[in-house]
Amino acid sequence: MKIADTRKIMKKMEKTLDPKRYEHTLGVAYTASSLAMCYGADYEKAIVAGLLHDCAKCMSNEKKLEICDKHNLEISEIERKNLYLLHAKVGSYIARKQFHIVDRDILNAILYHTTGRPGMSQLEKIIYIADYIEPGRRHAPNLPQVRELAFRDLDEALLKILEDTLEYLKEIGGTSDPMTQKTYDYYKAYIQIEKRQED
């Protein structure tokens, strides 16, 4: 991915997103690139995935639904009842069709940035975490702890975010995608196994 392409994406996102969402997007892109450098991942891919992760966020729910129906993007029952949840799925589609992103890892990082999934790649974890800890975030639970943890252990940071997200949604009576719970269960078990092997 050339720097010129990244600049083009940035300009397009500035036109597409509202100012607050664009600021968040830049925060995610730069945080993702920092995490990528910290863990020896491809920081250019992290920037691109960060810039595009919310590319469908400011689209109307009707438009997101229309894109899913028109292009046969599968919609779960929970997504149909909560159309705002479609922005990751539609965003991944837009990244491929409009921005010509063919890298499966970048597309998956966009696709799973709200729910996570069992067996995430390093880039998927980086985007998921960067979305939560970017500097513009103010009100997410346990932010200082998670920010510090993110640069020490990706899996532990991921698990903490998933745990806090599920707890928060339960408290406010919000809807959580079942994939978030599956991801939490997977990484809780995974980290326990890792710890046992270290002992």
C-alpha cells in the first residue's frame, strides 16, 4: 500500500464522514500503526484498516440494508433488528469494491472490528483494540488500564475490552451480537491454556 493511496483514502474519508467520526478514524489509524510497530506487524496495513474501519458508519441504516440486500451480504436476525450493527459488514464490502482493497486480513479487520471473532489475526486484534483506546475516546470502561495493557499483551487487552463491553451492554440493557460473547469465551479459554503452559 503506497503512501499516496493512504492519502487518497484519508481525503475520501474526510468528505464521507462527519468531523467527529473523521477525527475518531484518524485516531484509530494512528493508534493501530503504533500497535503494529510495537508488535512487529505491518503498520501500513494497520493504517489502511484503521482509516476504513468506519467507512460505512455515517451511512443511513436504510442505505446499509439496501447494500446488504443488493449484494447478498448475509444479515443475522440481531443485525436486522439493530441495523446500526451492519456498518462493519458494509464497510468491509465498500473497502473491497470502492477502495479496491484485496488484502483479506485488512477486510477481516474491518469486518470484525465491532464484535471480534474466535481466532483473530494480529491485525484484526490491533484494529479492534485501537478502535477502543484511540486518544479521542473518553468514556469507555477502564480506559487507562486497557491502554497500558494494549502495548504489553494484545490478547489480555482484547479480553479486557470484550469483558467490559459485554458488562456495559448488560448494564444498559443494550443488544450485543452473539459473536462478541463467542469471542470472549474463546479468548478467556485461550489465555487460561497459555498461562497453564507457562507454569
